[in-house]
Amino acid sequence: MIASQTAAQAPKIVSEQPEDDAAIEALLDHAFGPGRFAKSSERVREVAEFRPDLSFCAWDGERLVGSVRMWKAHVGGVALIFLGPLAVEADQRKHGTGGLLVERACQACEAAGLPIVLLVGDPPYFQRFGFSADMTAAVRMPGPVDQRRILARGAAQALAGLVEA
């Protein structure tokens, strides 16, 4: 549990269900706006296999307060999971909800035999969950991206190649 949350404050983290889709899309629209569809990460999601079994929602009662979605992809023939989008309602962002979602999703990936998780994100935020750019210098996204923001965890050796399905 993230230190800034008590058990009473912590949202309930559960596997994503098909009926959650509309609430998740509304959260993503609110969090990222229409510009989210122009990102390089979206190009990956257009071709990768969505893994709802590795994706999670954070609920505060009946209110969706966070979501993380996971996608099976490959880099240079290496199977991995592409994390994103991760979205959290503004009033939950300083309470560790995003961290709870990332931790739960990464644990699910490891349990499923897919320990390598790749994402495009803010290094200072994701480093606390074991992500770094140490193994991603030769990873290419299907579109423009700041190379320093391509992060991975769980890779035993450097990843190289295009992120693809």
C-alpha cells in the first residue's frame, strides 16, 4: 500500500470488465483530451493485442477513479506487455492510485509469464516501480517520441527494434 493512503481511502482495484469500457473512455477523454489519439503510444495500441486480464480499474464506490490498460506486443521478437494508458482522476493523483494500478498490473504480467513491461512515460514517476531507460536505447516507437521516455522493467537484456504486434 502506498504510504499516503489508509486502507479506508484506498480505492478498490479490480480486473477490467467489458462493461467498464464506457467509463474508462470517459476517464481517458477527461485525463488526456482528444490529443491522446495522436500519440505514438496509440499507434502501438492500434495493432497490439489488448489484454483485459492484465488491465485494472480503481473504483471508489461506484465511481471509476483510475484505469491502466495492458497490451501484448513485441520488440525485436521479444514478447512483452505495453502499459498504457494509465489515467487517474485529478482528485486521486496525490493519493497513490496510479501506483496501485501500476503495481497490480505489473504483478499480473509476471504471474502470466510476461515479466517485461514497456511504456512511454515520465522517468521520475515510473522509476519507483522499477522502470528505467537502461534497456530501451534501441527501442523504436511507430512515430515520434522522446527516447528518454521509453522505459522498461523486467528485461534481462537490452531490447532492440520496433514496438509492434
